[in-house]
Amino acid sequence: MVSLRLAHDNDFDLFYKIKSEDVNIYWTGYLNKPVYEKLKVTFINWIANSNRAESRKVYIVLFGKERVGYLYMDPCQQDEVELSIAVLSEFAGRQIGQNAYAEAINILRKQGARCAFAYVREDNHRAEKILLANGFVKELNYRTAFIQSLNREIRQFRYSLCLVCEEKFNGG
């Protein structure tokens, strides 16, 4: 069973472990793992400010009782929320990401968000599959980002889910 809970200060070591995995470094486009102390300050600030409506919310992904990942919810304009997720590589392939996104969608609906979206690198087919399985739609919109590890620009496509529309469509 997959569930989400708000992150606490003592979740930083898990967060750092995930951010330091080769696969996470690859997908974020960096060359090296993050600097521990610098990332810790950022993480603690996110946790301290998470009660503010406009601030990033960091959730811990639980697989049963085990902490296996994190999920961001970044409030944007007009009741939109950007989502981002990472799961420890040893837990890949167990549908944890897919189920965590489903949990995030439920949380956002309860909070009254109108739209959820995520940007995904054009070569990240696993993330695309997870989003599509949760009802997200790939838009024509994309942004480009310079990826250090590839030494080039790459497209990141926007996938969106209208939470209000889907709820009405499903009879909710």
C-alpha cells in the first residue's frame, strides 16, 4: 500500500539519499550529487514554510510503513499545482510512483486545486507512463532546459490533469 505524509526535518537523510542516487542525478541533469549541507538548509526551509499556501509542500512516499520516496507539490497560479516525484531506485517497477500520484491527486482534490501538472523530460518514458496512467494528458507545450550531464538543451513536456473536469466527468 502506498501513502503520503508531509515531510519532517528528520526525513532529510532519505531525501538526500534519493537526490544522490545516480538515476536521480541523471534525470535532474546534474553532473554530481548535491552538497549535503546546502541541500539540508533548503529542505529545512521548505519544511518550515510548508504551512504557507504559496510554499512548496514536500511529502514522503510510504510503501507500507517504509519511506521510499518524496513528492513535491508546488502551488502555482490560478489553483494549479506542479507535481514532481522520486522513488528510491531499489523500489522501481512496483507501481509506487503511479500510486503516489493517485494519492497526490486525492489530496489536491480535497484542497480544492483545479489543475495538476508535471514537466517531464522527453526521454523519460517511465514518468510519462505513470502520468498517463493517472489520467494526465500530454500537452503540446514544452519548455527547454540545459542538461549539464548531456551538455545540451532538452525538451520537457507538460502533462496536465484537470481535477475539476475529471471529477465532473466521473460523476463526482
